[in-house]
Amino acid sequence: MTSKWLSSVDMDARKRTLLGISSFLLPLLVWCLVSYVPFVWHPKVHVTDPGGVDYFQVDMLVDKAMFADEVANMEREHLAVPVGQSANPIYLPAPDQVAKAFYNGFVNPPTQKDVPSMPASLWHSIQIIFWGFLISSIIGVPLGILSGTYTLMGRLSEPFIEFFRYLPAPAFGALAVAILGIYDGPKIAIIVIGTLFQQVLIIANTSRKLEVTIIEAARTLGTRGFKLLSKVVVPGILPDLYRDQRILLGWAWTYLIVAELIGTSSGITWFITQQARYQHFDNVYAAIMTIGIIGFGSDLLLARAGRRLFPWDRTQDRR
Amino acid sequence: MNPKNLPSYLDQSEAVKARFDRINQRETILEVRDLGKRFRSPQGEVEALRGIDFSVRRREFVCVIGPSGCGKSTLIRILAGLESHTSGDVLLDGKPVTGPGQDRGMVFQGYSLFPWLTVKKNVMFGPQLNGRGRDEAERDALLWLDLVGLDKFADAYPHQLSGGMRQRVAIARALVNQPRILLMDEPFGALDAQTRSKMQSHLIDIWKNIDVTVLFITHDLDEAIYLADRILVLKAHPGEVQEVIEVPVPRPRSPGQFNTPEFLATKARLEELIHPAPEPEPEDEQAVQPHLIRMTNVTDNVE
């Protein structure tokens, strides 16, 4: 019976791809149902003809109950009855609207002057992520490896890091602005603060999990000091380190929105807040999804690259 | 065979006696003098080894055997320099051992190959570390892989090999450094019976053809008798040398000797030393008391 649950190993590739696609199609299907089937949800009425109701206007969205009241009122008073169709609230655009917005966002320049274009906003966000993650990794990866390999180093650094990682990164926003100004500096700093401390602990843990026998074998072959680190520990943990980095990169993305709200709003966050202000929720959804697509897509690419980079890594066979 | 008809394990044929005389004339490679090891554990101070005294001559094959907890692994790890000792001396060619070094090769029981390197690069690891050029190291590696019969697998990764093949690579990787002594810590313990006996014969072949001394740890009595010139029998709590047995089984050895009187006599003696009158079980084993309840139909008997 258990084999049913553990059989992912021998599930064939086609079935796996099919399930993978379905996992995306199912939520989309739900979204389509809610958007296109009039009797599913649709709590509002989109007014096409106000009739005799003085405060109704064409294209207005009113609550269904309110609309029904007014219809009853008008009938009682023998005035023109308002006409409208069931609709969803403005904050839930239909899939086709979002798809259109997505296409427009990349093809057409924005209509408003004070609103940045989606590609430009995204590019700015990607740069913030890149620098934040790079700086964090330059410090975090070596520190993590050292802490995991040398007990002394681990004892010295980890308690403080363990404490620091509970401090919410956004709490340092005001401080970061005071020190680094209002532009990209504090945003990068927030991503670094949000990622670095987790990174050190995760990578230290990964380093500790390297088989002791492998290190001992290397020592009996005459490896000592720094070479033990560079020729044995690092190559030994590299596939896991790479996997950690992929997870941590996802982590960095989750700090992006908070980071971009600090100082002057910028990047995709600025785009989203501006579009929401104009009630262009189709654009908001398109932007949110783009973040998802970029994050997920880059992770897929990195996973594929990982399989090529580490042909000996057997944990990958199990995916 | 009736044990009463067995010769004494101390009886040696002329050829065997002459062989031991020759061995005893060779220089000493490894000398262990009054070696002791104590360490602190949550249960208090433990004496793992006490007063271990023995020496190994050049190109001798010595097996160390003993019940679990006798410290045989600790002993070999001290010899390899992976652990420190608290008293006595370990001398290799008369010089004290202070840490791991290329003069002592080690083959572990577990999986010790570098998984990120191909078989060939695993073997090249030692020579390259030693400052040899790439080409020279590669030539050496291929030579040794040929010797263990794995030249065709030079570019495979360790995970693509079977357990026996991995241990062959581990042996090649240790021998390429041309160590004075090869330390083997239950190297065939994880292999199936058939592969194990193949590896034993193969190890003897290697040892015959190469100037190397072997110290081999095992808990398998047959393996010890089949391989060894001398067997060091340890006892547990604390680990002490109980007896050093000169194996009377003549060389060249073959699996056909497993039923010869000398072999059986030696085995009987080892069994006497290692499994004496039943000892009280250790406490943690006593704590395990299965409570069996009948979970099948009363009529459904299997025995």
C-alpha cells in the first residue's frame, strides 16, 4: 500500500509532465469558472442601462441585492427598470483580461505619464534581487561553509546568527534608509538582511552533513588544512549547496516587495501600487504573475543546469 | 570433523615454520608499544584500549579480530592517525605517528570514495595532492586500476559501481600512494558472501605481487584465518590483546583449505577466545522485552 505513495521514483516521464501541467491548469480552471459562468459567485451587477434610478450610471458595479431593490422600487413606481449583467468585483478580472494586460504590458508603452512600464519595472526589480543575493552569497556561502566545517567557527558565529535571523528584515527599513539613502541601497540591504542569516545557517548545516568517512579518507590520503576545504568539503557539498542557493534565491524574491516599498517605491512594486491606484487590477495580476513566472522559470533553468553540472548527484534522479 | 581429532592450532608444518622464521627476520614496519586509549563519555571515563603491544613485519598480513566493543576500529583509527591515543607509542619505521599521512593507506568499511570524481580521478587524488603532474598521476592511476581490474570503468562515477567494485577502487586509491602499510577496517563487511570471497582472493593476489604490508580488521573468523599470517585477538572492556595466533594454514591459500584440520583447529581456538561461555547481555539489550500477542487465527499455525 505504501508503494502507492512512494512510487514517484518509477513514475514515467509523460505522466509526470502531465501532472505538472495539470497542477497549473486546475487553479486556472477554477478562475475561469468563477469568471465566465454567470451563476458562480458574481456578487455584483454591471449596469448597462440605469433606467429610472437616478444614481445609477452606465458601467457602474452595484451589489446584487441593491440592484434587486432598485428594480423592485422602479417597478413599484412604474419607472424604467435598470438593466445589467451579473459581474465580479473589480478586483477579480477574468483570465482573458489579465492575458491582454500581460501582453499589453510588454508590447505597448504605458498610457499614464507617471507610471513606469512593466518591463522597466521588472528589470529594476531583477537588478535589486541580483545585487542583494550576490552580496548575501559572497558573505554567507564562505561563512556557512567555515561554520559547518570548523566547530570553533560554528560555535563563534552561529548563536548570534541564530538570534539575528529572528529579527524581521523589514524592521531595518528605516535604519537602512538613514544609512544608505532612499534609492536602491536600502532595498538591497533589506534583501541581504533577509537572506544572509538563513543562508549561513542552512549552508553550515549542509556542510556538516558531508560524510565523515569522505573527509577521513581524504586525510589518510594526505589532505590537510585549506586543501581539505577546497578539494574535499566544497566539491563534496556542491550539489547540495547549489540546491540551497536555489531555495534561498526564492527566499530573496519574497523580500522584494517589502524591500521596494522602502525609501522611494521602485520596481515592480511601484508598478503594482500605481496600477492598483488606477484600479487597473488586470495589470496588477499580470505583474504579480510575471514575478511568479520569472521566479519559477529561473528555478527550472537552474535545476536543469544543476543536472548538467553535477552528473554524479544521485538525489536528482529521484525528482 | 570431531573437535577431539583436531591437531593443536599451535602445531606448524615445516613449511609454515620456515615461513614464520623468514617473516621474523624481516624488518619491523609497524610497532605498537603499550598503547592505551581512554575517553570521557556521558557514562564516565571509558578505557577503550589498554596495553596493546604488537609489531608487524614487512609484507606480513596481520588480521585483528575481536568481539564488538573490543576497540578494533579505534585501534586502526589510531594507527591511521585519525584518532589520538592517551598512552604508549605507535611507531612506523621507528618514527612516531602523529597524524594521518600518505605512508599509511586506509580502506574503510563504508562508502569512502569521492562521489564527485570519476574512478580514475579518485585514484589520481593522492598523487596529485603529492605534487605529481597530471599526466604522471593519470598514468599511475590507470596502472593501479588495471591491477584491480577496473581499467574499463576509469571514467565511471562511483555511484555507477557495485559495492565490490567500489572497494576495489578504494584499494587502488590507497595503494597508488605506495604506503608502507595498508590499513583495512572491515573493508568487505558490507559485501555479499560471494563478492566477499572474490575480494578476499583478489586481495591476496594484490598482496603477493606488491611490496605492501597489510593490517586487516574483521569480525569474520574464516576471513581472518584465510587471509592472515598472524591474527591479533582482542578482548573487550577494556580492549586488550588476548592472544596472537600464528596461522598454521600453509600458503598459497585457496578457498579449498576451509575444511583442512589446521584451518578448523585455528577456527576452534578463535571461537573459544571470542565466544566464551555466554556472557550476560548488555543492559540496553536486556531492556528490550518483546511482548508477543497472538494476532492471527489460533488454528493458523506456521510451525
